[in-house]
Amino acid sequence: MTKIIKKTVPKRRNCSPNFLDSCTPNAYFQLQNITHLILTAMIKITDKSIDVQKVIETASSLAAGAVNVFIGTVRNTAHNKNVVWLEYEAYESMAVAETRKIIDEAAHKWPLLGWAVSHRVGTLKPGEVAVAVAVSTRHRKESFQACEFIIDQLKEKVPLFKKEVFEDGEEWVGAHPKVSPNLN
């Protein structure tokens, strides 16, 4: 499933305090300097190989001074055992919705100019790309911070489930979304 979101934000010469409250500092800067801001973004859960270049191109912006990319790959060992392959499963609609929440949170913390996230499902062998996250911002520090935040939150909150298959067995690991207990 691929969701590509394109938003066009018209130029506003005199932003009111209410408008600023709903904008990231980045949106305010761009709205002062260009006619339209076009934000291209992507969330993709796929059983096909991740096109890392497409992730980078989607997140990129001509206004950016930095594009930061995290590429997570399948390693060949875990728990001192040889990994034969990994199997990823996802509750896809919820994974996309939770990823979008993470991106929205990141956009409130850092002035994102573009972003893209792609995660594999299915069987992956060592060396294959399991996840790619890219963000663009005006400066490198905020780009590094936003990218790290997004991948950390993806691993913590998004319903993606990983099974490691070893030469001598298998184990479901990671991807345990935090659920608040019902305190009624």
C-alpha cells in the first residue's frame, strides 16, 4: 500500500498568531518566501524491495539544506546465532495510521520540508533493506534529529512484527507497540 500525500499551501503575507500556531516554523519561513509550498510525502508498506532512491527523492526539497536517510538492513547474526531470514508482518492500515501520527509529531518538533517511510513485509534475507526513512530540513542537525526520532518511534509504536529464523529455530522479536492500560 502506498500513500502519497501532496499538500499545497498558499502564500500568506501577514500570518496571524492563529495561523502561526498551526504552522511549523518551517512552513512560516517558506510561506514568506515562495508562492506555494508543495510537500511530497510517502508511507509505504510493501512486500517488494524498497526503492531507496525513490524514498530519498520523495523526501527531498529544493529548499532543504539536508536530507537525512536511515536504511535498516537485515543482519546475518542475532543473539549469537546465524540468521537465515526474517519474516515481517504488519497490521497494514494501523501501521500506516501510526506512522502518520509519528510523522505529524516529528513535524511539530522539527521543520520538515519532506519525508518518506517505506517498510518491508514478507521474507527478507541478510543484507536486504527492511526499512528506509528519509527527511529533509533546512539544516543538518534538525534532519538528523527528526530521522532518528522517526525510526525510534516506528520501532516502538508501529504494529510491525518480526520473526527471526535461525539455523536451529525461530523467535518473534521486537515491534511490541506500547498500549496504555485501561484504568476504568
